[in-house]
Amino acid sequence: MANSILQVENLVKRYGDVEAVRGVSFAVEEGEVFGLLGPNGAGKTSTVEVLEGLRTPDGGRVSVCGLDPQRDSAALKHEIGAALQSTSLPDKLRVMEALRLFASFYKRRRNPEELLKRFGLEEKRDTFYNQLSGGQKQRLALAMALVNDPKVLFFDEPTAGLDPQVRREIYDIIEELKREKKTIVMTTHYIEEAERLCDRVAIVDHGKVIALGTPRDLKAHSGGTTRIEVRLSKPESNGTLKSLEGATDAREVGGTYVIHSKRPPQTIVSLVKHLEAQDNELVSLEIASPSLEDVFIEMTGRRLRD
Amino acid sequence: MTNFATLTRMRIQLTLRNKMFLFFSVIMPFGFFFLYAGIFAKGVPRGVRYFLGPVIALTVMGSFWGLSAALVMFREQGILRRFHVTPVTSSDMLASSIVANFVLTMPTVIVEILFARFVFHVTSFGNLFSAFLLIALGAMSFASLGLVVASVTNTMQETQVINQLIWLPLIFLSGATVPLASLPQVVRRVGLFLPATYLVTELQDAIYWSAAPWSRDFLIAVAALVVWAVLTFFLSAQLFRWEPESKIPGRAKLLVAATAIPFLLLGILENSSSHTISKAKAMAESVDAPSEPDAPSGNAH
């Protein structure tokens, strides 16, 4: 903890009467991809913006690369790279001009040509910013975050509003950065993003960290039930399904029976046996291992996204 | 320093790619120029020379318009926040706005002078050194005013409303459109509190009557403009906001009042002496007089 590259202790951030961040603490190690997962308005962006030096904290202590984002703001800005949320570039700025311009602000620079190639923007080098697609804009935003070869990268909702195809492209890019052992702090409200990309995740809700750990640990420590979803040819009572071996819960949701189980293999065997005896048939079967979404539901009683 | 230079280059490049710029900085000033030179001055060289001061003053004062709009748009669209995570400082941002504006305004002014020379055959432009000093000061001080407008307004709509509120008195009470001498007494008194009035009158004095840079009126106007420009720029730095939702610090509101001081003082002085008014009147009368437009020999100020 003492030599973590990034530390947050009891961070508080208020906007008027609204307390957006209410005592958040975590530490990020060098080379780690750390995720802040939570619904919109949970305080993720505010937290990240304090770390970037964009906002003044109202309480607590933060340090990034051993620097105080407020006091050492000028020095810190050379060490960090960021892809912000709700940001933009001038309409009539060309892709290559943007990379060159932003690279010129730093002491340590990466070759803009190489970034252009790496982010698949070579053909767009002379295109105006307002003529880029959403995915191209986001790739440019990530490329721009790297122009100073930063020690810590901040990606705030890097795939929000992008279609699934483009989202996967962005995942590939972040995974590549991860292989290069870049330290990344990212926020997201997408479960699969956090599970796929992050080494560790802090689940944030109402300005507080409600769980923190590797995605695997978080899931293991939660109820740890597997979801078995089945469709049957004839209706069945929830009560009977709940009494299956290993089952902890069962309910019908729109014609599909959702059974939660601690021991999925046994539950399925006993389900099949039961159905045979009843002359009922299995129409479809799906098994889902517990996700961070289940962890979130268990801790807050709400879904991450409605 | 290098950040300031690259930002300035970017601002110039972006402005040149903007069609709005073409209208406000090229078409509108030349529209004024031909209106004044061709219609008001009836193409007579002496008249064109008389109106050149007000026309150039209009060109220079228009700076605040585009500058405030550009900066507010940058903030509204979240462009400023992207710069905020880089080592770029607010003074880099503001100073580059002013310098870029200066570089973009000068060619228009020079072309206006060339038009006067080659289209309307004006042979003498008075004291060009005085004129350019005023032009430079005018461009920088009104650009600072634009930065202040950009800082106190939140949306483009608000900016345009405020700009209109500033622009109309600026052009109608300063002598830039209606000669100061023909304005009603009360209106003139109000006009004497506006920086624009001194920019217009002194620029006219420099071009039409060849006012020397050491003449009394010129020095007073330059001093007031310098103090005003410095205060306004300082204020814009205090008010500068990277984010739309950031609040304007309370102490900055006091500074808004402070920037009015130089021209408040000058306005009081001029209202009691009516020196500027009589000079404007004398210049207006001499255009129609059959004699040469040169300053009367006693015009040493």
C-alpha cells in the first residue's frame, strides 16, 4: 500500500448539497488494470476527475505517482494520460494535427505516427474530427491519452455509447495495453467490461465502495450461486423446483424458470429425473455462472442497469 | 511558452477553417468599409480618409464577438476539459486567444488601408505609427473583453445576447457609425464613458489629422486603453473556467467593477471639458469644408 502508484483515502466530493463521493478508499498497484464499476451517478467519474486534478476534493487524501493532484498539478499532468467522458475536440481539427498538438504539450513524447498506426487511424490522418465515427473518435481519444507515454492512464467509460462491434475493438486495445503492463484506472457500468479487462474491481454505489477485489474473488465471496435457466414443455410449480438437490431459489420469469444452485451438476441431474417422472420435457437449458451483476444485486438489491 | 505558441497556431488554423470567421472578420468589415467609403464619403478621398478611422475601429472592436463565441463553444463541448488534463495552463489558453485574434485581424485592417489607397485614391494616411499603436491596443483590449464575456456566460445563446448588448452601444454611442458630433447631447455624455469612443476618435485623429503619438489626447487614450486592457485580461484570467459547471469566484465579480475605473475617470474628465466632442465636431466640419483636411496649425493637443 505504501508504495502503490495511486492511493485514495477517504475521498469526499460534494456538489452543493449533493455528496457525490462519500469516503472512497482504494489503492492501485503499478501495472494493474483497476476498475470502478457502478451505475451512473455512483461517483465514479467524480473520483477519477479528482485523481486527474480536474476537481478539488472536499475531504480525504489522494496521491498519484507520489504527487498531490491539487498541489503538484503541473508535474502530475506530465505523468498521466486520460480519455475523459463528455469531451470533444474542435470540429475542424484533423486527426494527425490533434495528436501532434497534444504531444507538443509534454516533455516526454511518443511518436504520433506510431500511435496513428497502432490505433488503426492511418487512413483518417487528415480527416476532420467532426467527420469521424463514434468508434474512431474513441480510438483517437485513447491514442491521445498515450501521447506522453504516461505512467497512469485514466479511461472514463471508454466504451459508453458505442455499438458492440466497436466496443470489442476498444477491449482489444485495452487488453494490449494491459499486456504492456500499463497502469490503468477505468470506470464502467458494463459488467462484462469489468470482468474481462480489470485485474481488480471496486464496486461503487451511492459514492461508496461496497466491494473490492479481483472479479473472481468478488464472485466467489458472494452467494456464489449458479443461475440455471430452463424452459419446459409443461408448467411446473416453483416450490418443486426449489426443492431440487442443491437449489437455493427458483422462480418463473416470463415463461422461463430461473433456478439458483450451489451445486449445478446435482441440481441438473435431479431436475432431469424429476421431469422424466412427471412426463415433462426440457425445451431449453442455460447455465450462467455468477457475474458481478449478481454481486451488485446481492449487495444493493438493485440491478446495475435498468 | 511553447504551449502558448502551438495553441496560437492551432487557433489561427481553426479560425481560418471556420465559415463564421469569414463572415464576421472579412465580409462584415469590408461591408462597412464600402458602405462608409462609397456611400457616406461618396468616394471622395478626403471623406474616405475621414471615415477610415471609424471603419478600422469597427473591424478591431468586432474581435470580442468571435473570440467569446469560440471560447464558450470550446467549454460547452468539453474541449477545454481535454486541454485541462494536459500541462496547458489557463494563461496559455487566454493569451493564445488574444494573439491569434490579433494575427487574424491585422490583414483585414491592412487590406482596408490598401483599398482606401488604390480604390479610393487616398494618398495620405496621417500618422500611421499612432494609428497602428491604437489598432494593436484596440484589438487586444476588445479581445480581452471577449474573454470576459466568455467567462461570465454559460451557453452560446447567453453569449450572443450579452454580445449584442455590448455591441450596440459600442457602435452607436462611440461615433463609429453616427459621428459623435451629430449625436444628441445626453447620448454623447454616455458615449464619453465608453472605451470605444476614444478608440474611434483617436484613430480618426491619427489618420485624418495625423495626431502624433506624443500628443496629449493620444497619450491619454493610449494610457486608458492600456490600463483597461491589462485589467480586463487579468479579470478574464480570474474568471476563466475549464468546466461549464464551475462557479465564478466571488472576488472576481468585484474585479468586473474595477475594469470600469479607467474609462469612468476619463468619462468624468471629458464630460466636464468636452474636449473630445469638440475635436470630433471640428473633424466632421472640416470634411465638408472646401479647404484641405489637414489639422489646423493649432492642433498640437
